[in-house]
Amino acid sequence: MGEVMFRGNTVMNGYFKDLKATEEVFAGGWMRTGDLGVRHADGYIQVKDRLKDIIISGLENISTIEVESVVYSHESAVVGRPDEYWGETPCAFVKLKDGASADAEEIIGFCRARLPDFMVPKSVVFGELPKTSTGKMQKFVLRERAKAMGSLFMNGGGKMLEI
């Protein structure tokens, strides 16, 4: 897996009136998309996640898209939550479908049956998910909420659930 980068005459010249952002995106002469993907033998690129969304827990990299795909029956987003021991742990923000009911233990148990232990969310928060006017999830808002919650290890002494 690596970062998807482009170079060529059909790639943009830069950001309008933002020299700093242009220099960052075009470092090394390639346009860095911020997407992580794999290139298959047939030449196709499969995008796996956004670079800024990857959770680093211990020595493991966790794809938020992979964890979110397990909780697909409800609207969800997964971000990294600070952890004094692991660095970050997955934190799932979930909006239950109308008429549905679940608690944190059920969500975590469902994930545990389908994912490796290090990828299982260690905390689950229920409620509305912030979106833009076009319906795009605002993960930066959720990352700030998870950061404000503090370390799971410090707050709960290893407690695995938060509601």
C-alpha cells in the first residue's frame, strides 16, 4: 500500500493563491492526493483509505474504511482516539437507523467476530454525525471530539466501553 500520486500535463498547476498548500501537495514534483491505495497487476489502483484517516495503534496501521465497512448496517465513522498505551485506538461514532437499538457492547462484539482484535473499536459513541451541506462526513470534527475525550487507558484504567 502506498500514497496515490500523479504527474503529467492534465494535473492541476496548484491551488489558487495558496503557495504553501501547492508546495506541500507537489513536493518532489508529484501531486500527492492523500489517498492510500494498492496497484493491481492489471494496472488499476484500488483506493483503500485517506492517509490522514489511518489509525496507528501500537505498531499496527488500521484502515478506518475497513472498520466502518463492518458496522455498515448503521451510519458510522471511525477515527483514532488518543491512548496513553497504544498511541491511538479506534473509536466508532454511530448513528443507529430509525427503530434500531444497540449498545456499545453489541457493536464491539459484532466487530470482534469479524475483525482482528487490534482493529476492533475500543469505544463507541452514539449520536448524530456531523456532515457538510452536501452530505460528506466531517471526520475532522469527530477527530476533535475523540481527542477531547482523552485517553481511554488513562480515563478508564483499561475500561473497554464508553457510551
